[in-house]
Amino acid sequence: MSQHASVKNITNVELINMKERQEKIVSLTAYDASFAHILDEAGVEMVLVGDSLGMVVQGQNSTVPVTIDEMAYHSKIVSRGLKRSLLVTDMPFMSYPNADIAVENAAILMQEGHAQMVKLEGGEKVVESVHHIVNQGIPVCGHLGLLPQSVNQLGGYRVQGKEQAQADIMLNDATSLEQAGASAIVIECVPAALAKTITASVNIPIIGIGAGVDCDGQVLVSYDMLDITFGKRPKFSKDFMAETGNVSEAVKAYVSAVKNKQFPAEEHSF
């Protein structure tokens, strides 16, 4: 029997309850049923089918080429490996240019991909889409800071929110997403101090990636923390395979490190 067999399924409401209890939320990416099963068994609360699959699975240079059909396919097969974890699926590049198209594509991820929540990038500019998706009964996770789908506009993969004006915008975006009905927000590559401020300013969970230890939870690309990504591993990630030697134990070590506030450490933060 797994360590959490008696624990109920994770929902968007349970994530908010975990924030209130100050219990860390653990998230990792998965792209297939086998990985999903390992994550679920290890106690990962939130399994993200990330459009990062464009880079780590397909070998693309960015997430931009990934399509809605590819996301629905990977989400569907990941869902077959899960029993308890919440399944969150990325809406890929240009799948939410306006609210009507956003709702249509969110529905595809829910119906065909068996997603339980969809994630989309951006602040004020996507608030209307978030509002419309939530009104259709679909939970939404936002994404602020470094936005991989906008990497061409941002001029590369850089830390966001270092200037006060940019930090103020991000804080306002987080509040706007919460007011629009978002259930959680991922913040990526932002200074730890700013992430702490954002986390304290909203009542929904803030899930960090390269955003310091004070977020309500942490997410990593699973291929990064298992050191099987070709190319350079991000500064904010850690190789959990080095200490454990197998995938299942590495994931359990990551879960434990996040729960006990041992990860991210200072060297993984900005």
C-alpha cells in the first residue's frame, strides 16, 4: 500500500486548504502514464502536463511549436497513470488568443485530455479568458514571471521582476488572476523576496519554480530533477537522481525536500 493510500484525491479546493494549513504543495511534470504513476505513488499533489514536452520530449528549441492536440494526447495518457494527484494541463502557444477560443481549447483538454485544471501564461491580458473558462466550470492555474511561450518577446530565459515597476505589475497580475477565479498560480524565475510577497498577498496557492522557498509549493520539470534533460540544467533545479540512483526514490526525495522546506535552497533561488 502506498504511503498516501488513505488520503482523498487532490482537488483545486484541497490545494487552497493546503495553503491555509501552510502545508507545502508538491508538483512535477509528466508526459506519459509510467512517469505519472511514479509521481502519484510518491505523493506528488499536482502533476503538470507541461508544454515543456516540446523541448524535453520532442527536442524542439522552445515550447512554441506544441499544439493543442499534442497537449490533449499527452494529458490523456498521463491521466491513466494517476489515482490521487490533480492533473493540470498547459494550454499551448496561441490556444487562448481571446476568451472564446480559450474556452473551446480548455474544453478539449478537459474532454479529450481528461485534465482537471488548465494552465495558461500571462497576467492582465488573459484575465478575461480566465474568467470565461472558470465560468464554464473549468479550474484554472495562472502562470507569471518567466513565460516560456513569450520567450522571443522577453529576449531569452531571464529572471523577471528585478525592477520595482515590473514587480508591481506582477503583484497586480496575481491579484487580478485571483479575482478572475484562478485556483492557483505558477511563478517562474522571479526573485525570492518578490515571490514571498506575492504568496502572502493572495489567498490561492503560489507554486514556485526558481522562485525561492517561501512559495506555497514547488514545481520542476521531472526530466531536469532526474538529470535526463539534454543540454544545461536550469540553476533553479537540482539533480535528485545523484543521491538516490532510481527514479522512484529520486521523486520521493524531492517530495520530502519540498515538504520539509529543504528545497529550493539558496543556490536554487534568485
